[in-house]
Amino acid sequence: MDTLRVRDAKDVEEVVRAAIANEQPLEIIGHGSKRGIGHAMATNAVLDVSALNAITSYEPNELIVTLQAGAPVNDVLSLIDAKNQQFAFEPVNTAPLLGTPVSGTIGGMIAAGLAGPRRIRAGGARDHLLGAHAVSGFGDSFKTGGKVVKNVTGYDLCKLLAGSWGTLSVMTEVTLKVMPKPEAERTLLLRGLDDAVANKAMTAALGSPFDVSAAAHLPKSAFRAKTDGLGDIAGQGEALTVLRLEGITASAAHRAGSLRELLAPFGTATLVEDAASAVLWATIRDVLPFAASGALGAWPVWRIVCPPASGAALGTQLARETGGDVIYDWGGGLIWAAVPPKGDAHESAVRRRANAVGGHATLIRAAEEVRRGVDVFHPQAPGIAALSERVRASFDPKTILNRGRLRRGAAA
């Protein structure tokens, strides 16, 4: 396979134009950390943007950072952490789940658009993407958005790039909003709740005036050992319901006390503070109980998004039907499901249950032979699929970029 390494946006233009002329589709990669997500692509040429790795500008006082798309995520997180800032949407590090050695690039982080526990309050990657420079499937550079938080110039095209999995354009530079890190975090922990009761507790907490920034539930499990990144917090496979409050120390402590009173009917909540709380939420964000190196490392993993009120029933039924294991985030609106190995990764059961509540499911981890036989991304309704295709064709009419990644059978 030919690997074409580019040094700047002009190089990207030339590579894409040559690909159009030769009718040779391209696979776009940074570090390749998420290559295992999606369908096999119809290409024998790789466009490698990892050398576009500069941090163009960082203005902590303005809460914005501009980066080339190949900048390593870990380097950027270290840079903004030194100024006590963060990406509020808590990007998921897929490396433990997929078993890859690197956590990827900024371009890959945006193209995947996978947000962590604070998604319910802070929004997703697309909500923090202020602007982008990219090269379309026409081989032309374009700019969308800007470098200020309140920007009303032109169409908000950069929002389309988040979650597009590299099928619309090759991002070369992006501008992202950063936010101050909270002074303190307090997590309330309830033990032993079943999924339905935990769902009610999370709903009560999120509906309270106490500004809960994350709500998750790890059901009682025969599969999870206490070493899954939870340290001594969790007993052997014990059910845990966790609720996070953030802010200045006095406020977080006061709200935690008030929330504990509100949750008293569900049990006595224990408190986890600051560093221990951060480790707990990183474990949930990166789905460490289902890590490739763990007990369920050989199991396919689905990511199911659904109405939070439907989450507990969906997860419980799916775990019972497949013999799998689930973790709930976003107050029940996000379910990570690890299912026992099977030729179709239990696709019919997952899709049936997701469709029944108006949700959608993505197969995040599975062997390539499994992904060949199932739809990795949730099939869209005909009208939405037609609109999506028109949008894609307006960026890349010859399907040069990541051809076949999103749809099975589209690689021809």
C-alpha cells in the first residue's frame, strides 16, 4: 500500500487532485489509532497527515487553541493542562478499548466526535470546534468558522466535519474552544442499585438544581474485576452509581451535601474527591472495564445512544438476551455494551432494541471479518440517508476520501 506523507495543506491538495485524476480513493490517517472502527476501505493509498503536527497558536486568556490536524492529542492535553484548562467535552481515548498503542491526533478526535461523560452538560466535539481549514474531495482548500467564540460568518460547515470520519474533507488545521478546569470535583457514589433504580437516581440528580456534570452506572457484573481502574472503590463486580459535581471547592462541597440528601431514598451516598474522582471518570470515559487487555478484550463492543429514560430497560434486556455486559453513561443516554463473540456481533438484537426506542448503535470494536458482515454504523432512514449522501457528494463527488468507511458495500 502506498503511503503519501504530506508536509502542508498544499501537499494535501496535490495528493487529492492526483487521486481524483487517477480515480484512486484515499484512506486518511493521522496515527491510525481508530482504523479499526468502520468498514474496510476500497483503497491501496494512504494519505498520512501526521507530519502536520504543529500547535499554531494558543491563547489561554481567549480560551482558544489552533492546531494542525496531526497534532497528538496527548501533547495538546498536556499543553492546555499546564494552563489549568481542558476540552470540556472530555474526548474519549479509544486506545485502551481498541488495544492501540497511541491515543491519536486532534483531527481524528474531531472526525470521530466521541465525547465523554460531560457531554450531557458541555455538548460534544462539534460544539467546541470554532473553525477549520480543510481540503475537499475536489482538491480545493477551504476555510470554515473562525477564531472567536461568537462567529456568524458564513455557514457553520465545521460542525459537519465533527463525526464525519474523514469522508467529507481532509482537515489540515482546526481551532477549538478550551475551558478552565474546575477547582474541585466531588463524586457521590451509591452502591448496589439495579439498573432501573439507578436510572431513577440519575434522573433525579440531573433534574435537580445542583448542576451535576456527569451521571453513570456500572451494573453488578460477574465479568468485571475490581482492578478495572476503579481501585478500591468497587468491590468484586458490585453495582456502582456515580454522580459528579464540579466547580469552586465551597460550591462543589455544598452541592454534594444537598444532593446526598436528595438521593437519600436510594441509599447512603459516599464521597469521592478530586484525584480519585478524576481516575473514576477517566475509567468510565475510556470504557476501561471493556479494555482490549482485560477479561472482555475479545468481545465486540457496541456504543448505543438512546433517550436516557429508555436506557435501563434497553441495557438490561440486551445484557439478558446476549449474555453480555453493559455500562451506562450520560444518565442512561449512552450504553456501552460488550457482547460475547458471535459472527454478527449480535447485531440484530442490538439494532432491534435501539430502533424500538429511537436510538442508534455503532460497533466500535470487532474483528474485521465481523465488520465485513454487519453495518458498523446505524443504518439511516431513507430520507436522512439521501440528505447525508447529498451533503457528502457536495464535498467529495468522486468519493475519493475514506470510501466505504461508513457504509457496508459502499467500497466498490
